[in-house]
Amino acid sequence: MPATPRQNGSQDAEINALREAVERETRAHEHTRATLARTEAAYSKFVPRQFLSLLRTPSIMHVELGTHVEKEMTILFCDIRDFTALSETMTPQENFRFINSYLSEMEPVISRHDGIIDKYIGDGIMALFPKCTDDALLAAIDMLAQLNIYNIGRARAGYGPVKIGIGLNTGMVMLGTVGGLNRMDSTVISDSVNLASRLEGVTKDYAAPLLISEHTLYGLQDPSRYRIRLVDRILVKGKSHSQAVYEVLDADTPDDRAAKLTTLPMFEEAVACYHMRDVWRAQQIFKRCVAIAPSDQAARLYLGRCEDVLTSGKAEGGGRGLEVAWKDEYAVGVAEIDAQHRELLSRMGQLAEAILTEDPPAAKQAMGFLADYALSHFKTEEALMRQHHYPFSEEHVRQHRAFAEYFGRLRVEIESGKHHPLYLTFRVQLLLVDWLINHTTQTDRHLARFLHNLERQGTLAP
């Protein structure tokens, strides 16, 4: 029997009501999704999406206390020079407006080079570069270029220029979440962070806007792309061995950069003489450097140091000299590796002694041994990494290749007979001894911890 008009009307009303209910649910669902998307976007301003990606976490909703990952990264610290004095001339509102204006100039530059801003520390920035060491250095150079543009705008508005210092260091870090159940924060934990911060701080001493560690230098794909010079070896708190500090001249004004490049060979020899405690010779060379490049604050700083030492009559004079003695703190706890490290360090000391006493046959013999023994040592470590599936083999082997490259360059310098013995001895300290000790106490120690953990778990392969 066909439906009556009343029945048809009732069915239509039910269908319409159902359609409206579905549409309401759909709108509510879309609204919820939009709200969640806006919430995620808002949270991403506090916890970057790249941070979540590194933690292999799809959403901030999945982040848990203690979630972490270990990775090699380059850490950047940046700070405004004399900010306290600058801020005292402004009201609190002007302070915040200025800081946000400045940070808004820097943030896009860091992001453009695949950097992650870990935190703002007042007027300071801590950023991480997880992909490539060059990303960090190019970002730092571009930040300084952007600062010049920013300062042009400040000058037009009648304000003084802003100066910043940037420090870079590369190494293994633990990135993750810390805190309590009701308040968590993202952070990185590593000794590498401390050195990056220290480098940023000492940019003031040398009036150098950009300083990097040797770890960052060796991490660059092609250091010859940049204009870089050694400025010092400094003793960092908590370390017994000095760390080499390099200045990136690409960040200088064209005139300053040209002047420093002109004096570069003299400057490097003078630094070597100072650290090898021939202070009088260093002083004479630094005087020539300052005469050619009067704005070179590093040369002026060294000249003042030389004058202080010569005036005080300190017998030891100058820098720290050679640091080639083995210390128990260098041991990683793997007998074969520790024995090889001891032998390498001993032979490096013999090479330095042969250079200082101007004994070419002994120097040649020491270099030949080092070349063969270092290769054998690297093979031992690399075999262990392959055997036990060490997850950071690529980074480790890259450091071995860097050593081979720099050792090759040093060998050419020594065999050329064109350089002063003190300069060459200092190069042994920088390129061989410093590399070995830093590689041992960081990279090799990390490998040793990995092997010890496997041993404790009973999963170490025979």
C-alpha cells in the first residue's frame, strides 16, 4: 500500500532532522579539529616542531617526561654586547620592544638554515643545528649580516648600533624533556653546550663577533670555503686540557677582513711563539701585525700580554707550552684503545722534540710511524664499531678522516723546511695532540660507554 502524504511528511522531517544532526556533528568536529590545529600551532611557538621531529614524536600530546634522543649537533650561543648598560637607558616597555625587535630579526635567519631555537635567555639565543655543521656557521655569518641591516634602520631612527657575539661548538648532546609531571621543558644536556657558551663569552676579549671551537672547524665539509684563523688556546672550567679557539673572518667588515688576511701568516707565527714561550719574538711580530691592522683587537690583546710578561720578568712566560703528557683522565676503559692512545701521544711528543731540536731524520721517522700507527689504530676502532653496530659510526669515522687530512697538511709544512721550529711545534700541539686528546675524551669515550653498556647487558659480541 503506498504511503500516505502524512507518512511521507513524517519521513521527510526525520531525514531533515537527521541531516541537520549530521551537519551539526560535522561542524562540531571541524571546529574541534581547527581548535586542535590552532592549539598545536600555538604550542609550536614554545616547543618547535623540529624538536618533536627529532624526538620522533608526532605531536606535543605524545611528549612524555624523560623522552630523549642522542645526536651530534652544533650549538650556537648569541648575546648582545653591553646589554645591561643599554637596557638601563630604556623603560621596561622599551626594553621588551627592543628585545623583540632584535630577536625577530635573528629568528628567521636561524630557521632558514635549519636551526632550532632551543631557548631565549633574556637578550641571548641558544640554537641547535642537527643536520650539518655548515648550517650553523652559515647561520651565524648571516645573523651578523642581518644585524648590519638592522643597525642601518636603528641609525635612521636615531639609535646607536647593536653589537653581538656568537660562539659555536659541535658535539654529542642528549636532547629531551626534563622537569616534573606538571611542568616540563625541552633541553639539551652535554658538555658541548658549556664550551659553546664559553666561546660566546670570550668574543668580548678579542672583539671578534664569531668564534668557533676546533670541533666545529673539523666538522665543516670544506673549511677552505671560509676565512678562519686560530686566535687562542683557552682553559675551560672543568677541563685540564686547553681548547683551541678560531675566529671566522667572514663576519668582519671588508676592510678589517682584508687587513687580518694580510697579516695572517705573521699572526699565526706570533701566536705560536707566544704559546711556545718565546715571548720576545712574539712581541716583535705582533707589533708588525698591529702596524698593518690597527683594528685587530686580538693582535693588540696579545701585544699587551707580551708586554706584561716581559715587564714582570716571569720566567715561564707566555702560554702553556707543549701539553703532551698522558693523564689518567684520558683513559676510556678499553685496554687496547688506551694503550694505542698512550703510544700515539708519546710519538707525537717525540715528533715535537725532533722539530724543536731541528733533527729532520728523527722528525721524518716519527711522522712515518704516526701515519702507519694512526691508521692501524683507526682500523681497530672502526672494526669494533662495525662488529657491535655502533649507531654513531659515521660521525666517528668522519673525525678519523679529518685527522688524516690535517696530519697530511702538517707533514707537508714540516717537510717544506719553510717554517720556524716553534711554529711547527705549535702546529703539532694543535693538529695532533689537541685533536687526539679531545677525540679520546669525547668521541672515543662515548664509544667505550656504548661497549661497556653492551657488556653489562650481556649482549657484547665476542
